[in-house]
Amino acid sequence: MKILFLESGPIWSRGLPDGLRALGHNVKISGPLTKQKIATLISSFKPQLLITVGWGPEHTKEKQRWMRKYASISGIPLIYWSTEDPNFTKEFTLPLIRRMKPDFVFTISARTAAYYRKLGIRTAHLDFGFDPGIHRRVRPTKTYRHKIAVVANAYPQVLSRYPKHFRRKALNLLVRPLLHAGIRVDFYGADWEKMKSVLGRTIPRGWIHGKLPYLNANQVYSSSDIMLGLQNYRDMVTQRTYEILGSGGFLLTVDTPGVRRVGKPGRDFAASASAADTVRLVRHYLKHPSARERIRRQGRRTVDKHNYTNRAKRMLSILRRTGLSK
């Protein structure tokens, strides 16, 4: 089947598209969209499915309307995978759905999927995953060699706007106690220098490394002794949870029901339930590399079923049942 992804960003141009390719489908990434380019791609490539994802550069209001227009003209099903639920459902996703009118919506949030169904929106749950072609174990490098590291954007504006967001609790459980104990953490991502009001300490400038190219993240996961994995919700996990484990990294994350659905603390990763717990776990596992090695290997085996090929199988199976895909 020919599938056109209306995407240009580095993250959503990989992952699910690669999973579909692994199943034998012909997948094209549009790149930056113009009105004429959508029409030209549909005419030349002749896709049988149009897919767009998340909240990225191709999701201006104007471009969303273009997607709907040309999907309707061509008669090709338009599929949207929502990756910003549930926090931004009312602010972003529902307005997008009303403008773009996708023929089917997938969402990373099972409870939001239930909400959409009540609104009469055809929808199903589709979780994040990892791309084995990108997130795999590589030889550790000196550049990314750290005792403890974080790969994540800080999002100080989001935390200020949503003070009860679970991510703040994750920061208070995982990052704040280490900073206050004087334990070095190396940070990759945007805006960590703006986090004093959240963390109670200014992160030393030498610990902050700025934005990291998406394709380089597995080098940090493979080279660091401990990767801190922030979570955004109690009942879900972030994409980086899968990507760290898929890269064979040792993950220390927050102990939540969502995390426990992925694996078992102490077997597949380490999980903290308190600030004191975080400091204890970090000191323990830094002193016991053989235990880290055993857990990171098992974590990689456990997470394997969450690859994007299996996510793509689920997507297409659901679309076939609804008559939107062959």
C-alpha cells in the first residue's frame, strides 16, 4: 500500500513510518507543505492513506484545512495520530479535529479515546513505541559519557501554566533530590537553564548541553550509566521510556501504574516512589554496575514488543476493520 505522511519534523518522519515500511508498505514523507505540494504529491504518488501526527510544523490551522480539502477531493482517508492528549485535548486536539475532520483518530491516551468515542469521533488507542533502526545499543562514546543524564525538554512555560501537571511531580521525584544532594546530572534539551523556580536550584552551566539531534539520543542512552526518565502522566509513559529501553539504556523512572504496565521495577528498570528513594537508587546502582547491566539487558528484551512495526500492525488492523484500509 502507498502511504503519504504529511510531516516534515525529524521525530514523526521516523518511527511509525519505519514500522509501516517494515511491513512492506511504500511510505513517503511530504516534507514542508504548501497547498500546491499536497495536490502534486497526491497526484504523483497516488497514496491510499494520508497520515499526519502530533503537533508539529505542519499543523498550522491553514495547513490542517488544506489536508482536509485534498483528502476530500481525492477520496483518500485522512488519519490523525494525536500525541498531545490528554493535557492539550481541549486546547489543541479537538479544534484540530473540527478543522481537519480526519476519517479516523488514534490517540496515545486510552481514556481520551473513550472520551472521543462519546463525542462520536471514530478513534482508537495507539501508544508510543520505539524504532529499532534508530533506538538501538551502540558503542559508548566519550562525548556522551555520563554517570546520570536526562534527555528531555524542560518546558518551564507548560509547568507554569499547568502547576498540577504530573511532570512537575516527576521532576520533584527524580531531578530535584539529586541537585539538592549535589549529585551531578547532565541535561540535554531546551530551557533547563530556566528551571530554578521549579527545581529550587540553578543547574550549573557545565551540566547543561542544549538540544540534542534526535538521531543522536541513543548515543546518550548507550553511554550513560543511568538515564532519568521523566513521566507526564500516572497512567501512561513517554515515548522516551520506550526509546531508552529500546537502546539498551539503564532507566530510572517514576513508579507509576503506567510504568508498571511496561515492565517490572528492579527487573527491567529502576523506579522511584520518593525523593529519598531516588538518591538511594542512584547511589546503589552507580556502585553496582553488574546489577545495572543485568537490568538494562532484561529491559531491552521486555520492551521489544513495543516496536513501531507492531504499532503499525495495530493501526492497519483497526483501519481494515473500519473499511479505511485494504
